[in-house]
Amino acid sequence: MKKELIILTKLDDNVKQQLTNVYKHPKVVGKTIAFPDCHLGKGIPIGCLAILDNAICPNMVGSDIGCGVLSSQLRIKKTY
């Protein structure tokens, strides 16, 4: 899967830096997208999406929503 950065809105420099950090993360394997509502978050911009390989990042769900998130290993196959 090819890495791709898609920005659908105008971003300030702090948000651009956060988005760049997400895009450069080694577990990001596909598209990283900044949606029109994208704005500064705690480490990761709110309103962005990134495709990860074999990883879970609760903070990408939202620092308040990700609170208390649990993970479990499933025996399913990738469909993409």
C-alpha cells in the first residue's frame, strides 16, 4: 500500500507538524488525511485519519473517546 498525504483544508503550522508526525510514523502504511474540520490536538490532530498496519492507536480515536479503550487479538484476515 502506498503512503499518501491528503490535506482537504488550510492548516496552521502546528497542525501541519502534528500531521507530518503522523504521516512519518512507521506503522502508517496508507493514506493520512486531514479533513476540513482538522485542528490541533494532543499529539495527533483532531479530524485526521491514518491507515495503520498491525497497530492500534487509541489517541487517533480522540483523547477523550480513546480513554479506556481495550484491544484484543482477533483471528481475522485483512480484506484490503
